[in-house]
Amino acid sequence: MTGEWGDLITNDRGLRDRPSIAAIGERRTVHPPPAPPSGMVRNDRDAAIVALIDRDIERAANTYTRAAHATVAGLENEGENRDLLGADARWAGHALSYLLLSAACYRVGGAPDRGTARCQEGIALAGDLRDAVLTDPFDRACCVEFVADFEAVGGLDSADTGGGADGGEDAAPGGSEGGEGNGNGNASGDDYDRAIAAYEAVSNGSTDPMSWATSPMAEAARRGSQQIARNTPHAFAWDDLHGSNPDSIAYLTHRSRCKRSQLPLSIEHATDEGYVHPPRGTTEHNNATWRCPNCGHSEVNRIAGEVICLDCSVRMERA
């Protein structure tokens, strides 16, 4: 599945010969953001993606922040014409996802304090949604997963954030597995253990975890973290995130185990590279019509009205 909503396939084929992000940045010429294609109106999410393509990380961070606020306000993106603090609250996960991406971009762009602020904002919103708005127990458990994601991306400890949505009445008192942290100052094992415990506490013998894993809240929790990890050595695909048994609650609890091992390393790698890649959109392999001027590949990624290289996220040129 290769569409924007089905960002299930992680491309790491080009890691072995992809030029460094620093090298790309040295060669690029800064231009104003291009106008959208005729007839296309860009929202803030798309504008943030274009900023990433332009290698303007600060602009991307600011625009993802606006995308988050506009989404939760019901003005654009997945929130358009929906009440995300009411009946349509399960779509609010996308606002959390944009805050997560904003935090990642600030951290990668050398503004870690602003990244921390976005993480704290996301943790507060996740806690409010869980405790006062959402009704579906799996959606509420997903808020605990989001809190752990924010702590991982922000390099925060649960003691610094008060634990955010700490599982509450739906979660068991402790994690299902002992968590000893990951040793690099990012999210401790306990944070993701709370999410595991939250899912296990509300499973009630559910035999269809797959249907929840494709729900708006779960999709949002997948998309942001998967984008941060994209095109790094720590990228993860759908099966990596969920495991192999869609009939077991482990299909959901595995999400936290995967993220605990991959997301802190992904944000560290992105910070070292100075870049967060745009998301994977509609892809075309070996399209001879297009060629990347940077790496020479013909792997196409169509996203936000742009045609970019699937491997290094540089705008493609017609061959």
C-alpha cells in the first residue's frame, strides 16, 4: 500500500548510497515557497511538508504548529468541519501528530526548548482528551501512547512531565513488563509500559485489534512517529509496529515496544543529520520520466502537490 494514508512500507533501500543531508544543504539554493499547482489550495500540513522539501526546518516546525492548532479548531486537515473537542474527538489524534512533528523539527533545527514546549503542549492535550473528552477505551489508551511518543521526541523524563495521561482508570497500576529506560535520556521504558498496560487493561478479550489499529486515533499515532523515523536506519513499517498477530491484543501493545526501541534512536539520528523527511505519499518505482538531480534515482514520491525523490526528498527533474 503506497498512498499517503497507507504509509505502510518503509523505504530503506537507498540508505546505503544516499548523500548526506548536510551535503544536500550545502548545494541547495534557497527559494521562496513555490506556488501550489493550479487548482490546489495548500493547508498548513501541506505547507509544512513543502518547508521540509525546501530544507527550511524552522518554517516546517512553525507550520506544523499552526497545522495542529487549525486541526483541533476544526478549520483544516482532518479536523475540517469536525468537532474535535466533542463528538469527533477521535480525529484529534492528528493534531497531536502535528505537534509531535513540530517538536521533532524544532529539536532537529537546533531549538530544543521550543521542541520541549510543543511536547508539553501535546502531553497536556492528550491528557485532556483522555480524561475529559474521549469515550472509546482504546482511543483513551492511545493517548497514553502519544504521551510516551512526546517524551521520546522531546528527550523528556516522565518525572519532568508528571506522566501526562498516566493510564488513569483504564490502565493497570504498573507496566506489563519491567522498563529500565533506554539509557540515552529519552523516553524511559516506564512511559511505554504505561501504554502497554492501558491497552491490556481495556482489551476485554477483543478479537479484532486490526479494526482499531486502522482507526483515526491509531493512524495518527502511527503517522507522526513513522515520519520522524522515515529514511533513517531506525525506520519501521506497519508489520514492525504491530507484529504478526492481528487477532491478539499484542497487535496493539507491540506498537509501544517497537516505538520504545526505534523512536528515540530515530530522533537522535534526525538531529545528527539536521533533517526530518517529508512523509511518504503516492510512490512510483523506476519511473523513467523523472530523475533526482541529487542521487540520480528514479524513485518518485508525490506529496503535497510536489514530486520529490523517495530516497533523499529532493525535488525531481524530468528526465
